[in-house]
Amino acid sequence: MSADPTRVWWVSPNTRQVALTIHPLRPAAVAAAVEFVLGMTERGITCLANAEDRERIADVVPHALLGELDDARSGCELMVVFGGDGNILRAAEWAVPRGVPVMGVNLGHVGFLAELESFEVPALIEHIAAGNYQVEERMTIEAVVRDAPGGAEVWRSFAVNEVSLEKLARERMLEVLVRIDGRPLSRWATDGVLVSTPTGSTAYAFSAHGPVIWPELSALLLVPLSAHALFARPLVLSDSTVVTIEVLPTPDYGGGVVWGDGRRSTDVAAGMEIEIRRGDRPLRLARMSSQPFVERLVRKFGLPVDGWRGAAERDARHAQ
């Protein structure tokens, strides 16, 4: 809670609690969050935020009804994210271990994980006040870096989108041996390797020409990055699969790094191994409506549903 009692009011711990987080660089995110906090306050629901976000809101509304995020009880029912998909991934670091659903208000670019746009905040307030929202679960993955194949653990992280092994030196490739459930699949000279969830199939893996996987599926997606090999296709694997990537020693090894969702990282030396499997805790996404994924895919990517033939026919009809 803020040290200045004139700027932030504390409330009874018996009220409903909703957490929130704000994009650090977008004034529109602060405006949307202020509208949301005021709406929640009018309905007797306490909003929780970290010190930085509380201060930004209090600069606009000095008597905003806000609590400290670290004081969240086990009954905190929702985390609302005012930003883009990157902010949702950041919020997941807090929400996933606690099992708290996340709902995104898009103030970024694509906002694939976000549920609604900033102009829909009034509707969001009413839906949350009435408890009128649904929660879907998205699988996560967990990566463990070991100092050698089957060796001691040196780093661990979960990921909502993907775990990526990437080279550090632009002019040098990584030599890796990929195993599936302990059996060798292929040895690649490559820029890196991704292991993605279905949620992440529309993120980094999509840019690397991997397939889009419907989020209702439970699967792993393995995508080599610019691999020099005869067989280097993306693979869709069972969700029970364990993928291991051994970083092989080479005379000109330039270093590598493992990332979880592009947010958490550790350097890897030659001889280390990355083990990736399905995570124990899912990401819980809150939705105000059960929109089919194909509609979200078309809308977020601006897909030309008519195709070039249909567009030409439509233009011809309009020209008549």
C-alpha cells in the first residue's frame, strides 16, 4: 500500500478482489485502467496492483480504491491486463502459479491473447461485477537446463508460448542433437530450436513457418530455426512427449541462450542439455464470450476470407 494515505484508500479484506497490471509505456492503458478501477470501486470490488501501477493510477485519481498486489488472498478471482500479449505473458508469471485467470484488454498491436479492446471496458466492468465470464485453460510447458545430458539442473522456467534455444553469435550456428522421449530424432546445424504450445503457435513459431494449432488441442510443436539439414520440418508432438536438446561442442562454439516466452533466459554452454515437457500448471484465460478460434484468427491476422478470386469478383460487382 502507498506510504501516502491521502493518495490510496485501503479497504476491508472481505470484499471481492481483482488484480490488474498496466502497460508501462502506454498512456491509453492508464486511462483504461482508471476507468476500470472506478467502475470496480462503485460495485464494492477491490482492485490490486503493484506499487508502480498504483502510483500511476493515483496520479489521475488520488483517492482510487487500490490494494497491494502482494497482499492478494487466495480468493483473488481475476487478473486484468491493460496492454498487449507481452503484458499478458508478464502477468502470467504472477497468475499461473496462483491459478488466477487472466483477462487481457488489448492496447498493443495484434493482441492475440487479449479478450477485448479498450473501448469495451464498460462492458468488462459489468461482466466482472456479475461474475459473467468463462475461463478456458491453455497448456504451458516447462524447461529444465542441465549441465550435461541427464546431469544436474542449473535453470528452470515455465512458458505460455514457447521455449527457445538460440545462438548468441550471429556468424556461428549451433550444433544440436534433438531427442524425442530419449530417442535421437536428428542432428542439426541451426540458428536455434523452438518448442511451442498451441497458444504459442501464433507467436514466434508462426514467424518461423510453423503450423497454427487450435488452442483446444494439447500438443507440443517443435520448430527448427533455419536448420542445415535434409529433414528439418516442424513437428507436432503428443503432449506427453519429452523433448531434449543437447548442445554439442564444436571448435568454433559461439554460445547459446535459452528463453522462456522471450522474458526469462539463461546462457548455455556446449555440452548442456535442455529438457522440455508439458507444464503442471495451465494458464487460465478469462473470456466474456465463447468466440470460435477461427473468428479470432481471421480478425487478429486480418485474413482475406474472400481470397484474391473472391475480392476480384466483388470489385467487379461494385464497378457495375
